Amino acid sequence: MNIEKVLENLGFSPNEIKVYLTLNDNGSNKAGRVSKLAKIDRSSCYNSLKSLTEKGLASYVMIGKIKWFQATGPKRLLDYVKEQASDVEEILPELHSRHKAAKIEGQVRLFKGIKGIKTILLDIMRTGQDNLVFGSEGQLSQRIPEFAMQIARLKKENNMSTKTLIRKGRKELDSSRTEYKYLPDIEPSSAVTNVYGNKIAILIWTEEPEGILIENEAAAKAYKSYFNFMWKHARKV
């Protein structure tokens, strides 16, 4: 992956990225020299050096009255990420309780892009309940095959199973924990519906994928009823 993109995903500002990589590539330097090498103004450079030092990703030594800055070892990035994860774990219980208290029955959320699709699929895995699916054309395995393998592994670890209705002629890769039946005269679809727990997730596999997550017990119960009717009248693959 692109280094700058990964650092951006970790929450680094553009100037922090420039300064960090300058220190990493050029070794110990004075702030003025770092500013020139990074091609940013001195004020922005000083601010970035300060924030990187606070994150433990840069350090300095005093030689006379002048600070010489250097990047800490690249493995410090892993420690930094672990520290962020640890902080998040600490606040999760309170966040969960506040989220539950504020949750509105029947809420609908929209997710955009591959990351949004991944968020929904991981939510299905976290629920740990069996999943009812219809409309699949194998988009997950085609678009993000490595993530599809991760989902298959999580299904096995969580002892989850899936019932999937597909159109006749379709073949799916995930057969270990999935039972398939087909319905005749079904047109190919870019929308895949998942029903699990008290939720309905509709994944729309257009050029930029979108996901719609409906959390409503009554709606999920109705979808399950429709699915079970179709399943009863479908044919085994």
C-alpha cells in the first residue's frame, strides 16, 4: 500500500506526513532544514514536529541551544496504533451504553464505498446470528476476495450458518457453512439483501458500492417470513 495513504488513514495530517517521512528519510536535522526538505513553511513544520513528538513518533536532542529532530524507529508506528486501540477499548463500555440509550427503534443508516460495505458485513459477524441472503451474484468474492476469505473464517469461528437464495445457474465460492437453494426466472441483481437478528442489510454493488442498514425488529420479522416462504418453495442446488 502507499505509505502516505496508510499514514493518512491513521489520522496524520498532510504536513505531519511530510515531516515524519522527511525525518525518517534524512535522519537528524534542525527544524529549519526539515522545513526546507519537506517543502512546507516553518510555522507548519514546527506545529507538525510538536504533534509528532507528543505522539512519540519524533524526538529531539539539544546541541547547544539548538534542537535536532529525528524520527523514532518505524516500529513505533505499531505501538502508536496499539495505544489508540487500547484507548478505544477503554471507552467502549460507556460508548455502548450511551449508544443503546440513544438508539431509536426503526433507524436506517446509509454506508458508502467498500469501507461501508465492510462495516456492515463485520456487523453481521459480530451479531453471531444466522444470516438469510437473497440476490447474491458473488459480488463479495469478486470485488474484495481477501475480505471474503476473512468473512468465511469469522463465520466458522462464530459457528454461524447462512441460507442463500440464488438464481438458477449461479455458483458460489463459500459452500462450507452456506446452504443454497435456487428460484427459477430470477433476473441478475446488483442488490444483495441480508436478514440477521433484528436487522436488514441491503448491499448495492454499483461502481461505488452502497449499503443500507435497517434496524427494526418488526421489519426483520416480516423479511424472515417472506424469505422462509421463498425458501420453502425454492429448489435445492
